[in-house]
Amino acid sequence: MGFLNRLLGKKESAPKDDGIYFYVRCANCERVLHTRLDPQRDLQATDEGGFEVRKEMTDDRCFRRIVLEASFDSKRNVVNAEVQGGKLIDRDTWEAEKNLPRRPEPEPDPAQDL
């Protein structure tokens, strides 16, 4: 069917992303990172009818382990999320800081200009 749609000039719609995203700042180096959970594969069912997950992440600056633990209701909506070794941030903060250099440029020494 994809071939026929291309032949007739119809645009294919982008696949829907059902992932659950979490954005985190490392407590040690303050690097921002994100992780994606697949709600169909990554979440474990609980006895109470909800879901839970434990996800370990490592940033690319100080390589410290960051652990996300989250619980979800029966419709896979986030009920609670905690981070060890970091803190949760929002997507806008992550977007603004994700491409910052790994190591800040050193400040110029004004004494060298004399």
C-alpha cells in the first residue's frame, strides 16, 4: 500500500510515538539526559493493577549511575517518579541544555592581555 500511496502522491503519516519520556539532570555534573520507556515492554505489572519501572541511566560527562523509579496507574499514566543521583526536569529545560558543550570553555585570564 505504501508504494501505491507514493505513486499517487499521498503523504504517509509518521508513526505514532507512544513512548513515555523522562528528563533528568545529573546531581554530580549537572548534565541533562533523557530516557524513553516503551509502555508495552518496559513496564512491569504490580499486584495493585498498576505498573512500575526501574531504569538505570549513565550520563556522558561523569559516568555516574542515575536510577529512575516510577509507578503508573492501570492506564499507564505516571503516578509517581523518583530519581537517585539526579533530579527530574521538564522537556523545555532538557531541550535548552542538551547541546551545551561537555566541558565549559575556560574563562580568559585578563592578566594575560597586559
